[in-house]
Amino acid sequence: MNRNQTRVTVLLSALIGSTLAAAAAPANRVLKFETSAQLQGDLRNGPYNYTGKAGAAVKATVGTVSIAAPQASMKAPAGTPMASAEGKRSADFTGGVTVLRGRLTAKGAALNYSEASGQGILTGAPSAVFTPEKKGDDPVNIAAANMSLDVDTNMSTSTGNVKLVSGVQTGRADKVVFDEGKELGLLTGNMSLSRAATAKAKELNVVGTEARILTKGKLLYVLGKVKLTQGTTTTTGDAVYYDDAKNVAYVVGNAVSVDSKTGTTVRARASGALEQRTDLGRVRAVDAGFTIPAAQFKLSGEK
């Protein structure tokens, strides 16, 4: 093989390698920087270091996500040239990061993004705001120690002292998964919920193992040794469905309600339920029972 043939073979190998590397991750995971960003670094092996011109932010996109930060650095896996690393690269955005996706705006001190996983991890007291579709509805605010955004599923996962606030409802947990498409939050780990007192109802507090909140409709589904506390009334059971707009909760599975002030106890039949009117401070047994519409509380893709 002569020198020219060898050169062609090397170039073809590099091209094929680059094509295969790009196919290693879906196209929606590939990070693209705007041409206005200033680039420095080793162009062959990386890392690529980006800064904004004249103090402007560095901007990049991945799928439906837009990212802005004062500076960024992108690198390839060790031993892989940047030209053949597309789909396997990772990038660090620092100096204060803003992430936009549809109606979600998330902010943090830094963001690490991996093309291989499609995950962007926000750190440094991250927070997110999900604006309502209809004017006058309540936004959803989330704050946590860490926040991960998935470009494949349009979901975010927040961990570490997570706080979710929607109107007068506040949820706290170790972990919160928020499905932006369904406007659904899943809270697990040391979970507690509270609905602030209103002109119609006293403050309501709920604890359990797992909570699912449809923030748009103000609907709540809590599982696992559930306890509702409102004023002097404490109601327990295996699960609860709460409709905030209608001020009514249905407790099923070994449901019992006790009023410590009056000494009144209301107990549901084995196949029945308790209906608690949070605006009237009234609990009654429903012998016909109540079927919780659990299907509507499932995350996208959840079976």
C-alpha cells in the first residue's frame, strides 16, 4: 500500500469512527454551542473552553433545552479525540447557570451535562419554576440540594431537602420527580405535605410513604400509613385522595378518624371509606367505598 492509499485509509477510518460515535447517543442528547461563544483549548483532544464575547453568556442547546452561563468547558473521554467523541462528551457550565425547557426555568451555580446519559446535573442551591399554562393559575416552585434534568423524558429529579410549592400547598421530601408533561410531582422519602389555612378551611397536614401531586388540578394521592391532621381531627388509613378545589378527602384502607376535642371516633367499614370535608371540619363514613383514580397519577411511561 502506497503513502496516498494509507492516508485515504486513515481518513476513512476516522470518518467511520466519528459516525459510529455520533450514533452512540440519540441526536437530541448532542450538545451544540452557539457560534457567538469564544473557543479556546486543544482543538484535537480538548477540552474546549468557552467564554462569551464582551461579557455575554455562553449559550448552548441540547434537544429542547437551552443553557446559558458565563463560562463552559467540554471534554471527551480519556484517549478519544474530540472529532470522534460526539455523543460521548461531557460539559461543565459554571458561574451561575440558567436552563430553559418549555415552561420550566431552572437555575443553579453549576451544571454538568453528559451526552451519554442525557442527564444535566444542577448543583449549588438549584431551584426551578414551572409556569402555569393558564394565566391566574399557580406556578410550581422547586428547591433542592441537587437537581437532574433528563432530555429524553422531560422530567426533572430533585434530591436533598426538596421543597415543592404550588399555591397554598407545600410538599417536602428527600426526592421529587416532576413530570413537566403531566404537571405531576412524585414525592418520596420523609414526605410531608401541608395546605395553608384559608378563609374556608384550617391548615391541613398530611404524611405518608409516597405522595403524588397533580399540580394543575390540585389533586393529591398519598400512600402508605397515611395521616391527615386538621385542627383537633386526626384521620389515618392506607391511602388518601384529596381534591383541593372541592375541599374533600377520601381515606381508604383501615380508615379511622378521631377528634381529640370531642372524643368522637368515626371508623370506615372494611370495604368502605371516610369522607373528610376540610372546609366544614366534618368526617363521615361512606359505606359504598371510594375508588381512587390511581391511573392519572402515574408518571409518563410508568406502568
